[in-house]
Amino acid sequence: MSGLLALLDDVAAIAKIAAASADDVIGQATKAGAKAAGAVIDDAAVTPKYVAGFSPARELPIVRRIAFGSIKNKLIFLLPAGLLLNEFLPGIIVPLLMLGGAYLCFEGAEKIYHLFSPGHHDADEPENFVADPLHLEEQRVAGAIKTDFILSAEIMTIALSEIPDSTIWMEAITLAIVAIGITVMVYGSVALIVKADDIGLHLSKEGNLGLTRAFGRGLVKAMPGFMKILMTVGTAAMLWVGGSIVLHGLEVLGYGAPYHFIHDIAHGLAHSAGPMEGFVAWAATATMDGVFGLALGMILIPVTTKILLPLWKLVRGKSAEAEGH
């Protein structure tokens, strides 16, 4: 009997350790996922455009295909690559994180630049020139998965940087939870967004109550404005998160003056805010990080369009020419 009781005690102790480990993993995954807010919001804001122009019957299947592609990006390619880099080249994580932050700044600034440029075309909006719907769907899905790969790389790198030092298995499980959780959240939201007008139209016609029909009509009218708000929030989040990542990376690499300058101003403003001190400090920091991100992005626009892209096209052209021979 005493042996059985001892065994039960051991099992209970192991269960407690397992439960504590599960709590740690979930807590770390939640914290790591929250840090990737800018890329997550941008992902949710951009993806609905890839479904535009298709019949309602194809909208959810297209979202599902993109979601599966996103899971593949995160779990098969990015998770192992991130773990290997973190294990064998940990010093490269911060520069990679800064590169992703700079990309967020560039993308956010480019959206603002095009918004105020005459005759602009939204870089995120897919072209609508393919006559064959099946061909167009394949093209849209492939383009969305490529865009997702970039955003997923940012999300996974940010998440990895937020996980405390632990075993590689703990990091892998945490990253997998982040990957699956964020994908479900993003593409579940996208599915609701792309079907909201159809739901509203159905309610406006088939609702049993006048209030239900009125709600349906209001939902249909509200969706275009909601999409504009979502894009605005996504752009602001990209600039804020991107600027914050670059500033924090500079501090880690020994160039902390801009980071500390913003920190000191924010806390100086918050000092006299009384019970709102925490919120004022966060809002001031986020605003200044966003302004820094916008300035950096505006600098990167000509660097990218005038130097990097022509070089990339030149390299690709020479590569294609070599393959032809």
C-alpha cells in the first residue's frame, strides 16, 4: 500500500510539473504573440483584398487555402529555421528582427506615400487582369501566401525574441502555439470580414424582425468604412511596432541614444498625468516610435525603389540569362 501511495505521489508531482510547464508555454506564447501585433493586424488588413472580385461561394475556400499556406510557412519553414539560428547563431536574431522592423516601416511609409501621390496604386491590391477565374484564383492564392511568408517571418522572429531562454523543445512548442494561434486568429477574422457583407445582405432580406433587417442593412453599409479603419490601424501599427523594433535593436547593439531619448520624453510627459501615467507613457512612446518608423520608412522608399529593386532585377536577369545558356 505504501508503495502504491508513493507511486501516486510521484504521478501527482509529475502532473504538477507538466501543468506548470503547460502554463509557462501558454503564458510565453501569449506574450510573444502580443508583441507581433503590428504584423498580425497588417496580415488581417491585407488578406481580404486577395478575395475581392470572386463569387461568394469561392471566398471561404480561398481564405482556407491561404490559411493552410500560412501554417505551412510558419511550421515547416520558419519555425525550424528560427530555432536553428537561435541555437547556433543567436547573435543574428537582433539584426534579423531589425530588418523585419525596417520592412514594416518601409511598408507603412509606402502606403502613406502612395495615399498622397496622384494616380497611386495600392501595392497590396492584386491586379485584376486575368480572364480565367481558376487562373486568377491560383495567382491570388500564390501571391497571398508569398506576402504571408514575409509577415509570418516577422511574427515568428518577434515571438522567438520574446521567449525566455529554455530548452529547444520548449521554444519549439511555444513557437508552434504562437504560429497556430495567430493563424487561426488572423484567418478566422479574415473569414468573418469577407463574409460580413453577405451576412448583412442575408439578414436585410430574410430577417424575421425589422430590427434584424435594419442591422443587416447597417452591416452592409458599414463594411467599406470598417475596411478603411482596419487599413489605417494596420498602417499605424506597422509604423509603431517597426519603429519600436529598430530602436530597441539599436539599443541592444550599443546605440541606445534614440531609444533613451524617446523613453525620457515619454516618462517626462507621464510624470504629471496622475492616475493616467501608465497610459500616457505608453501612448507617447508609441507615437514617437511611430514617427521614427515613418521617417525611417520614408528614407527607405527611395533606397529600395532606386537602388535595391534595380539591383535585384539585374541579378535575376543575369541568373535567367545564365540558365538560358
